[in-house]
Amino acid sequence: MAQTEVATDLFGQPVPLGPRSFDPDGFLVEPTTVLNTREGDWQKRKKEWESLGIKGELGRKGRLTMTGPAASINYYYAKEKGEAPEPEKSTSAFDPALTETLYRWYVPRGGLILDPFAGGSVRGIVASLTGRHYFGIELRPEQVEENLRQGLEIAGDLKPVWVQGDALDCLPNAPEADFLFSCPPYGDLEQYSDDPRDLSNMTVDSFRDVYREIVRRAADRLRPDRFACFVVGDYRDRKTGNYRNFVSETIAAFRAADLHLYDHAILVVQVASLSMRASRAFRANRKLGKVHQNVLVFIKGDADQATRRINYPEGHLWLAPKQ
Ligand SMILES: C[S@@+](CC[C@H](N)C(=O)[O-])C[C@H]1O[C@@H](n2cnc3c(N)ncnc32)[C@H](O)[C@@H]1O
């Protein structure tokens, strides 16, 4: 069936059908509001990227800790059984297949991506290998060192750039960008360092203020008629176990910087052997096993202009302005 044919869902909304052929570069993900990383195609693509030697999880001193209600349901399961829960030890590495998808959808070839919380090497290396420039800011020197090492080894001619420092200080001197892209610290869910400028060490109030200011300074560097994307998730307060609404906080921060929420997709993530543990944990505390993140896409200026710039990188300017 051709891609243009549509069916309607229960509510009469059009649902795109047909072969997943919309992407001329050949990465097969349907542009819908659910991005399912569990699908075979997705996992295959992720492995292809990883086979290049990208190791987004390298660069951390030791491993990160997630404890208390912020932790995964392993933690609750141990508690329920009366065992002393081990602090959760895990490290989040960014998904290269998601990165590739978002670059192809929202960034013109040759454009520059600005990332105020760079973390690992993934977003930089994928930028280079898909023909985009990348400028990442990262507070931890050991992470920047590791990223630069991987960048030299793997990336193509458009070498990714990482600078070490506090995003608050570095952003005013960052280059003008065609896309903002980041995965910020989710409050204190993962602690990255003991540097007081590290957002993951801040109180709830300071975090909110500094996060907003970083978003504002990053948005200042974004050229008009361009997209921005932050991948975020809600997380639980350590003491109460209640959710802190980080998704809304991120939307409010971009709104305060005069960008508009334009797309919002749910990223379904893989969690090994979740279902058994989820039901046990749910019985103990009514907490649903969290298997998704939120992909928030914002627009600065005009989305039609931004789209044409991506579709026709050479010739978008002849688009007549809206009446
Ligand atoms: C969500 S994490 C990165 C982990 C992530 N999954 C990734 O993409 O690799 C966010 C990063 O922000 C960095 N960070 C925290 N506060 C910062 C600040 N004020 N300026 C720059 N980077 C900061 C942390 O060191 C951490 O590497």
C-alpha cells in the first residue's frame, strides 16, 4: 500500500499505513507519536551504530547511582521481600537510533546541533556520520576527554566538538545553531559528579531556576525558524515517591524562552524482564513500571520555514511568507 493511503482509527483520526518508505536515507521509523525502541528494526539499527564502537556509557567515574523512589522497580521488589535494597547501579546511555531518527527528521544536512548537557559521545558521533555539525557542552572533564577520544576514532570529517564547562557560562559563546538537542539531568535521579554546578546536585528550587536559565540561553543561540528537542521523563521525589512533573517543567522552560511545543512523542524503551517485577512492585506500592520517556520537540519561529529548510537545504528561502 502506498504511504499516502490512510485509514482512520476508532476516533476517526487518520492513521498512516503502508510501507515505511518515507525516509530516503533508509532508516525505517514511522513518524508517529509512539516511537517503539523494542521493534526489531530499531534494535537492529541501534546495534549497527554500536558496532562502530560508540560507547555512550563510557566517561563516568564509577557508575551512577539511583536510589529510593527514583530507582527502578528492582529496588521496590527487594524491599517488598524484606531484603535490604541494594542501591541501584546503572548508567543511562543515549540511543543512537533515536538520535539518527531525530536528526533526519528535524535537522538540515550540514546544520549545527547545540547540546547543553552533552553526556556521552552518541549525539556528537551520530551528527558527524549523518553529515551534521555538533557542539556539545559538558561539565565533567573525564567525559569530555572520553568523547573526544571516541570522536577522533569514529567520526568522519565533520568532527564533533565538545567543550568542558558549565552550560550557563559556555552558552553565550556557543555557535549559532540549527537544532537544540539534549537529554538533561532529571533532577537528582542520577548523580553525575559532586560539582555544585552540576544540576543533579541542586535543590529542587535551584534546579528549576538554573535549568530554565540554561534553556533560555540555549534558545538564544538557536537561529529563527528552527526546531529543538529535549528527551526527558518524569521521575519520582526521593522522599515521597510522588512524581515530579519534569515533562511539564521542560515545556514551561521552553515556553518562557518563547519556543512552542510542536511535537510530542512517547519513546517506548526496553526494560529487561520488567513484566514480572512490575506486577510484584505494583502490588507493594501501586507504582506502575515506567517504560517510556518523552520526546519533546519545540519550534522557534515558523515551522513551515523550518520544514522547508530540512527538505530543501539549498532552496528554502523562496517560500512566500505567511499572509
Ligand atoms: C542526562 S545526562 C547525560 C546522560 C545521558 N543519558 C547521555 O546522553 O549520555 C546529563 C549530563 O549533564 C551534565 N551536566 C550537569 N550539569 C551541567 C551543567 N551545569 N553544565 C553542563 N553539563 C552539565 C552531566 O555531567 C551529565 O553528563
